[in-house]
Amino acid sequence: MEASEPVSESRAARRAARDERRRNPVLPPMATERRVPVVLATAVLALLLALATAADHALGAAAVAWLGLALAWGWPELLGSPSRFGSSLAVGVAGVLAPVTVAFTPDDPYLRHVPVVVAAAVLTMFLHQVVRKDGRPRLTQSVAISAAGIAVATIGVAWVPLGRTSDGAEVALVVAVALAVSALADLLAPLARVRPWMVAIAGVLGLVAGGVGGLVVTEVGALGGAVIGAVAAGLAHVMRRALCVLPPIRGLRGQLTAAAASVLVTGVPVGVLAAVFVG
């Protein structure tokens, strides 16, 4: 009798396969393409947000709301939501109402009413699922995409109080420069040997740009600017790289959405680090 074939791989073989995937990750073609519009959009959106924040906190809130609208416009399509209107509506509620609420909050803590807006956005998300008439296919995916968009929009609202705190506007300008400069790391995507180091390169570019910006804007300081710039640059780059594997990223809407998301996702870390290093 012939020996039977093994029905499963050994534990050592599975470990070897995992190690091989770590050394040579398989990426879809979208992840290896150079996307200049994403880089330009990230730089422009970050700088416009910082300038609006520096001019007036109401203008800063309007800029964050505009980014929230851009996110709501393209997020469901980029992530493939089966109920795009409902997802856009839920993300738009958070993206617009949250900065408006913060702008009208008269005193510190300025973010204290944001949970109410988040609750309203989540309620909108689930109410839409209830009234859907298509049998609610891929319900879990639809809810997950909407919830992720609400989270990104809500994180971004932490940019608004920078315009109302001491030296917050200066921090916003330094971070915007760091985000704009570090976005250049995205242009290295077609280079296979450099691709594994892109996150580190983005972080270093953000650190250098933030440090130089902190030297110029003395209220922030070189150390504070370097740390905040590096963290913001790394987070923004990771967000863009996570979204670049999705097929809709090849369209202009997808690229604008990825840029807006990468700027918004830095809101809370920037606010926390600004309080630590700048005060």
C-alpha cells in the first residue's frame, strides 16, 4: 500500500511561508504606483488647513468641515461600501457637525460636546441600515466602513482647538510643513528596494521639516516641532499607504479622499503632543 499524501503542511512549513511573505511581501499593482495628485493634495490641504487655523478659529473649523465633506464624498466609494449614500451621510454628519460644534463651544474643554456628535453620526449610520430596501447585503462591511469614516472625521476635529489655544496656530503651521514635506516619500513607491523604508523616510522628513519649522517659529521650538512633525508625518503616510491598495485610488476622487484622510487622522496626536511640548 502506498503511503498517503500529507493533508496539511507541517508547522515548520507554515512558519517558513510566513517568514517568506514578510521578507518578500506581495503587493497589488496599485501599491507600487507613483501618485503625484495624492502628494500635491496632501500638501495643499495641510497648508490651507494651517493657514485657516492661524487666521481664525472659525475659519479653521470651516476648513476641517470641508475636509470632512471631502472624506464623506469619497470614503464609501474608496472602501467599496455597499450602501454609499448612507455611509456618506453618516461620515458627513460627523465631519461637518463636529467642527461646527467645537467652534461654537465658548470655553475649554472645547471638545466636550464632540461625543454627542459622534452619537448622532452612529445613530444616522444604523438608521440608514434599518431603512435600506436592498436586503442589506454585506451589512457588516457597510457598518465597518461607515464607522471607520466617522472615526477619521472625529479625530480630525482636534485641529479646531489649535486656533483657540496659546501658540496653537504656530503648531498647525509647523505640522502642515512637516506633512507637506513628508508626503514626498510617497513618490518612492515604484522603487522596490526603497519601498520597505518608506514609513521611516516619511518620519525622518517630518522630523527634519518639523524641527526646522520649530526653529523658525520659536514658540514651538526645535524639539517640539521635530517630535510632532515626525509623529504626524508617520501617521499620515501610513493612512495613505493603507488606502493605496484599493482599486478606486486610481481615480481623482479616491486620491483626494486619501489625502484628506491622511491630514484628518493627525488631529488628536497633534493636539496631545502640542499640549505636552508647547503648552
